[in-house]
Amino acid sequence: MALNPLQISGLVLGFLGMVGTLATTLLPQWRVSAFIGSNIVIFERIWEGLWMNCIQQVNVRWQCKYYSSILALPPALEAARALMCVAVALSLIALLVGICSMKQVQCTGSKEHVKAYFLGASGVLFILTGIIVLIPVSWTANLIIRDFYNPTIHVGQKRELGAALFLGWTSSAVLLIAGALLCSVCFCKRRTRRHRCSAPRHRVHYKPQNQDMMASKTSISYV
């Protein structure tokens, strides 16, 4: 399978999506403190992520602390952790499978149909990873918006959308585009190979005229 610009673009986008997914998983800016009211003096800033929460007070550096107990975490946070870890693992597997579909890689042999299967599998895994990333990010954003407009929750406990959520949405879109590109390249390669293999081969037998003339002359000479 020859190198295709769409194939290279898909693998590059898949790598960027994998890096973005990993950064989204590790960054603590999932939920940030909301500043509501007319007071412009900010004494404290709070960030909450999947693995830690960070607090910054006036003229004090950041202080971060990992969550001490896994069992004490909310179910939504535990589910988001699991889904993001699965997404990181799938994106890595999809990238490795996509690299194996390249022509220069000889671990899968030189057969085009084998490399086409690897390319299609890589595209499907990237699409699946993008969907998995989209679920916890959108779920967390929905919970934040719901709690923000809930009048029963104290103002100090309300949170806003953090930068990690926007990075997660961007990474999900990049992964979906990468998977769509790789799947389209795989479909085009398989379709071209199918038409090439199923094309009818007509063989026309020509009888040289020189042989006919020689045969006629030979028959006349023997008469």
C-alpha cells in the first residue's frame, strides 16, 4: 500500500488527538471556581480535576493535593476516570496499528490487503476513542451547568467549565476526523483493489497474415 497524503494526515491527527486526550486526563482544570457577584477582589481560586484539586490564594503559589480515597469519590468522577484511561489506551493502540499499515513497516508483510485491514482497524479505533472521550467531557459539563443554575447550591460551591473540558472536546473532534480519514483511505484502497482483481481480461487471438500467405504459397508450389 503506497503512502497517501490522507493516510499521513489521519495518523498525524490521531497522534495529536492522543496527546490531547492524555493532557485532558491529567489536567486539573475540569471544574474551576465560579466568581459570582460584584466583588472584584479574588482571594482564592480552585481547580478540580480527575486526579487532584488545586487551590491558589492571594500571593501564594499553587497547592495541589491528590484525592486521598478512591472509594470516597463521586460515581461520576470514577466513571470519567475509567473512560478517559480507556480512551488513552485505545488511542495509543490505534496509532500503533495505523503505523503498521504504512508501506515502510515490514512487520505485517508486504501484502496490500493485510495493510488495508490494519488501516481500517486504526480508523475504527480512533473513532471509538473520540466517542469515549466525548462521553465523560460532555457528562461533566452537563453536571457543572446543572449545578450552576441550581438555586439550592451555595454560591461558593458552584463551578464553571474548565479549560480541560474544551481541550477534551477538541481532542474528540480531532480523533473523529482522523478516524474518518483513515477509514475513507481504507475504503478507497479496497475498492480499487476489488475492481482491479475483478476486471475481465479478454484475450484476442490474432493469426498472422504472413503465415496464411506462406501456407497458400506452399500449397500452390506442390500442385
